[in-house]
Amino acid sequence: MERITAKYLIETPLEVEAAAQVLAGEQSSGTFVEVPGETAELKRRFAARVESITPLETVTEPAIPGAVSDKRLYHRAMLEVSWSIENFGYNLPVLISTLQGNLYELTQFTGLKLMDLEVPSSFATHFSGPKFGIKGCRQLTGVEERPLIGTIIKPSIGMTPQQTADLVKTLAEAGIDFVKDDELMSASANSSFEDRLDMVTRVINDHADKTGKKVMYAFNITDEIDVMLRRYEKIVASGGTCAMVSLNSVGLAGVKKVCDQGQLAIHGHRNGWGMLNRHPFLGIEFPAYQKLWRLAGVDQIHVNGIQNKFWESDDSVVRSIEACLKPMLGGYSVLPVVSSGQWGGQAPETYRRTQTTDLLYMAGGGIMAHPSGPCGGVVAMRQAWEAAVQGLTVEEAARQYPEFRESVEKFGTRK
């Protein structure tokens, strides 16, 4: 019988082998005490298995509260644990309840993080994955051999539909590939979803008719499922190509329902990510996280960016981009969305570290606050990536490209 394998980073005051068995038992057929009915046959078929243990260091202070060690020793290790798919079939929410359920609350652990997971090939017949992915998003925007250049409507909230449409017109004329609502904006007192959709798509469609280039706009449809589906249909009817969903707010089942409609590229925003990942010994690592959303069908997913404005390290961002680009189930493709305090100055280092242009490279203030306005910001961002692929440094690119030089003068001293 096929099995799903999960890799965990753990810390425990117990012997690691004993803690591993607690995890496996709690998340399958066992509980804190033997119960009638947990027969050898039942355990053979449904019990989780500890597949491997790789000991790491021992420390004298716990990462998070839990059981207290009499010896003040806390052992760290990598575990691999597997479950038969008979336990949950092809039910993603129950899969998550198994891999990420009550085990976080077990006192036997003073640290526990889901690092990665592997699903069997049969999942490909039950989950079609992203409908567009990298190739499809490139086709929708007409962008090849460079990153898609995108921005976020700023101010995040408070602009009227007309103001938003006017800004989109400016950005479209500047050559932007992608624009999205901020995650804070879905429908506000002065900007209903319907009015914003109508005005923005009118601008985008008019620009496409004139130039042949259709800007991808990610309308934030995050809401309850019925509302999201109605908004989705309105985007399709208006000729739109993309919808945005706040993944952690909506959840796997809701996101999958939206993705299953299959007519729009789905932009997955991971706001709330720090709550799931920021502690080094609690939560989930991005390689595991993005696989779950790929199974649900998300086409684009945020990864932060090099020298970002948040807490995440450059090494972590690079690992996240690599995770998105790693083939899954024969080719599930998801487009990494680089964002968070980005301007063109990070492009050379991003390319040096990742050696890829399969990115949606997003800048809010880095485009909107350019000294020559949004038009200059878009031009500067394209110049930055042209320079990055050529192997130029920021200083060399600033000497060659005037709009990028303005970006350096404005943003170059910012971390």
C-alpha cells in the first residue's frame, strides 16, 4: 500500500526513539494508553511508522515550553515518519490533520517542525495541480525569457475604483506585466469589488485591444466560498485572467474549490506565514507548505525576496524559490512570487543566488515611489533584470541605465 512520508525537525527531553514513537502513535492508531481494539492487525494496517532517525545536537535550554528534563538536556533530531494512504485517502484536510495535528501540543516535544513531505504518484490522478503554473502564466502575459514584473496597488486600501483604474492605466502604459490588489483590499466602504473589477478590466481590455498586451490583474476574491465563486465568475465574464486568494485565511478546501474552476490563474498570497514558520523549532517549512498548495492547484505563491523587509533570511528565500522550481508529480509547476521590500537593486543578487528568471518579481514602493513615477519604476525594474542576467553589478547597471540609476539614488541606502 502506498505511503506518505513526512520529515520533522524535533527537540525532546526524552530519548529520541521514544519521542518518535509517541508522535507516530498519537497521529495514527494510538493514544496515551492502550485501548481495546488496537489489535496487531489494526496497527499493521493503520499505524504510522518511524522510518528513520537522524540525531542532531543536544542543548540545555528548550526551544519552546514542554516537558522539563531532569537532566536539563534536550535532544534534537530529524525524523521521517510514514502513513498508509488508507488512513485518509485523498482527503487533503485530513492529511493535514494527520501531519500537522495534535502533535504540536504533545508535551514530549519542546520543538517540532514539519520540514518536507512526499506523496505517492497516485496523487497525480486525484489532484490535477496548478492549471497554469509557470508556462501558463507566461502565456497569459506574453512574457518569455525574463521575470514577470509586477506591482501591488498602493496605498493598500482607501483608493476608489476610479483611482485604482487610473493607476492601472499608467502602469499598463509603462509596460507592467502584473498588478494585484493588496491582501488588505477585497471590498471596502469606498471600493466595492464589482465597481473595481468593472473599471480596472475596462482599462486592461482597452490597453490589450490597442497594444496586444494584456496585463494580468489579480483581483482579491478572499471571502466565504460562495462569494469567492461569484466573484470568480465575474472576473471570467469581464475577460480577466487571474484571481488572488489569501491561502491561510481561506484554507485548503476553499482554495482547492476556487482552483478547481480552472479558468483563471490563482495567485496564492501567504499572509500570516510568519505565524507558521518564524520560530525555527515550530510550525512548517516552505518545502512542505508549497507542496500542499500545489496539490490544491495554486499557480503562483509568495516566497518573500532577497534583502526583504521582513525577518526571513536570504538563504531561506533561496530555498523557497528552489522548492517551487523542483518538479512534483511529473511536472506540477508553481510560479515563485518574489516580494517584500523589493526594488531593482536586489535583482543581481537574486539571479546570482537562484540562476532563474522563472519568477514573478513584485515591487510596491520600489515601483510606485520611483523618482520618475510608476513608469520610471517599471522601466527601472526591467533594466535591473536585464543587468542581472548580463552579470552586471548594481554599480555597473547604474552607470548604464538612467532609470535604474534613479532607483539606486532613491532606494540604494535602504536595507
